[in-house]
Amino acid sequence: MYFDDFKPADSFTTGTRTVTESEIIDFAKQWDRQYFHLDAEAAKDSIYGGLIASGFHTLLITFDLVIDTGICSEGSRGSPGMETLKWLRPVRPGDTLQVEFQVVEATPSRKRDDQGYILLDYTTRNQQGEAVLTFRSTWIIERKLAEES
């Protein structure tokens, strides 16, 4: 999709992904070496009562699920950032995640006729439908020029 294909209130849902204990630990070994991400036995004594995924791991799974939709594969030019990132509940081994995202606004670029900005709200949910992560982010999206239509 390109910039002009997006309208406020458009919503999308990704496929699903089940998080495994081994991927939680592997991610944590490299990027977030807190014991409740690394050691299932020691994590039982944490405030979480068991092993949980790093919030950054959950965010990257979210990003991967969104990319897998292919919605922005042709027109994406990246993102200037995100805001209001919240980790709402732990992600545990065996949780199955899915992402819903909705267009808040679509603004043509004032400097470049060939792109625009799509502001989106994201919610990642577990298999019970509980929100585990939310954030708002902007995509820079290529515009499909009239001669290309």
C-alpha cells in the first residue's frame, strides 16, 4: 500500500505468533540479561512468578508481525519514531501474540510531494485478547504518483 491508500480509522490485524521459552531466553542472553528473562526457575521468585519475555522482545515480535502483513512493503520509507510505548502485562512462554493497528491520521508531506506520514496506534494482544503492549508510531510512506496509477 501507498500513502494515498490509507485513511483515518482504517484498521488492520496481523497473523499470530507463539512465543517459546527458548526464544525468550535466547533473546535475553543477548539483549536483556535480567534473571526473570533468563532463568525459569529463578523467575518463579520474581514479582512475575515465572519466566517472561523482555518488553523489547515483545516490541520486536510486534514489528515483525506488522511487517509480515506486507501492508507497507512497497511504500515504506521508515519511521521518525514512536511515542506512548507501554508494556501492560508480561508475555510468557506459550503466549500467542497478534497485533491490531489503526490509522489515526494521514498527513501529506509539506516538503516532499512523493511521501506522507501515517500516524498509527498499535495494540499487541495475547491469546486471551488481553493487551500486552501499546504504542503510537508514525510511518513515512511513499505516495503513488498519478502517472504510476
